[in-house]
Amino acid sequence: MPDAQKVNSMFARIASRYDLANRMLSFGIDRMWRDRLVDEVEARKPRAVVDLATGSGDVAFALRQDLARDTRVVGLDFCAPMIEEAKRKQLRFNEPAIEFGIGDIFDLPLEDGCANAVTISFGYRNLQDRHQGLLEIHRILDSEDGRVFILEFSQPYTLYRPFYYFYLKRVLPLIARIITGDLEAYQYLCGSIESFPGREGVTAELENAGFKNIQAIPMALGSVALHIGQA
Ligand SMILES: C[S@@+](CC[C@H](N)C(=O)[O-])C[C@H]1O[C@@H](n2cnc3c(N)ncnc32)[C@H](O)[C@@H]1O
């Protein structure tokens, strides 16, 4: 399981170059994955959405752009430099209607049942205790219509697997080192993806935490998946 302190300081180190690295390492496809997540949230017309592990806020900005103006959008992350990055973008985009703040998934500064949707994009894999994280997410979801949307790396389809892991282990760390100057952070990324469960495993984790009607939507030949679960 990832160590929370190490994860926090790793994201603090790469915060200022995080967006650039994302675009280059995924060849820009990461935008399409986040757009799919936002489309699924939008279809449920939530009144309040919390984007956890929001990082530099890409999902929160996309939600703000697509959801009704009276929908509350909150973005929380436990890494201060990441939230500073999100707030800098908020000024640049002149988009004040997102509540960015510091928040640890294991102890959220939010009331029970306050959200109709919780999104977490490429953050679930980094949690020290995923079960505890899911219980805390369940707590803040509305028991009537609340849903969690987890966008995360997954295990690719068998034939694609060798090519994917070759890119991930041999090519990506080298490019990432050039962009961010931080080889260790991207070696961590590869290890954490390889040891992360596939769609059946994440579905079981959601069920164990009390979520129902779980959908697992594969993307990018299975290397990414969107899980949706009802509280
Ligand atoms: C890979 S980034 C994802 C950022 C953003 N959601 C995106 O899609 O680009 C993972 C984020 O999870 C955050 N994170 C990890 N553990 C966390 C925790 N326990 N509570 C809140 N944020 C956490 C990190 O600080 C980091 O910003």
C-alpha cells in the first residue's frame, strides 16, 4: 500500500509540471478519459459534486464547465502545492465558482450525505487504505441518489499488455524525467499501476464498502477504467 506521506511529498515535487507531464505522457488522451467521466456525472444531474484528489483541478474545471451553474462543485486534495496549482488556474480561467481546498480523503471536511456525486480521477490507486477511503466517500454521499465515479488505471486486455508495460516501464520514466526532473515519481507510477487490481477487483472493493449497481467501463484497451457505484 502506498505511504501517504511519501505520496504527498511526491505530488508536491511535481505539482508545477504535473499538467504538462499528463498531456505528453498520455499523448493528450487523458482529456478524453476525464471528459467521459464528466459526461457520466452530467447525465445524473447532481446538485453537489465533490472532486477528491483533485490535484491541479482538471476534472473540477471540466465539471464546472458542463454542469448547471447552480450545481455546487468542490475540489479537495491533501497536497497543498497541488491545490495552489488549481487555484492559480482558477484565477487564469476566471472561474471562481469552484470551492478548492485542502482535504484528506480519510477525514473529509464535509457533512454526511452532502454530495450527489463524488469523483476521483487517478487518485484512488494512491490511497494508503482504499477500503477506508471508500467508507469515507460513502459517508458524504446522499443515501438516496449519491454515486461515486472512479477513473483509474486498470489492467489492459491480454494482447495489449506487453506493449503497454514496455511503454510504462521503459519509455515513460525517461520522458517523465525530462519533463519533471523526477524519475522516482514516475517509477512509483509504474509500480502502482502494475500492482493495482483490474476491473473485477475494483468492483469487489466497491461492493465490500457497501456500493451497489456497480458499472465498470473499460477505456484505452482496458488500461483505464471508469467505475460507477451507487451509495
Ligand atoms: C495522479 S493525481 C490526480 C489528480 C487529478 N485528479 C487528475 O485527474 O489529474 C493524484 C492526486 O491524489 C492526491 N491524493 C493522494 N492521496 C490523497 C488523500 N489521502 N487525500 C486527498 N488527496 C490525495 C495527490 O495529492 C494527487 O494530487
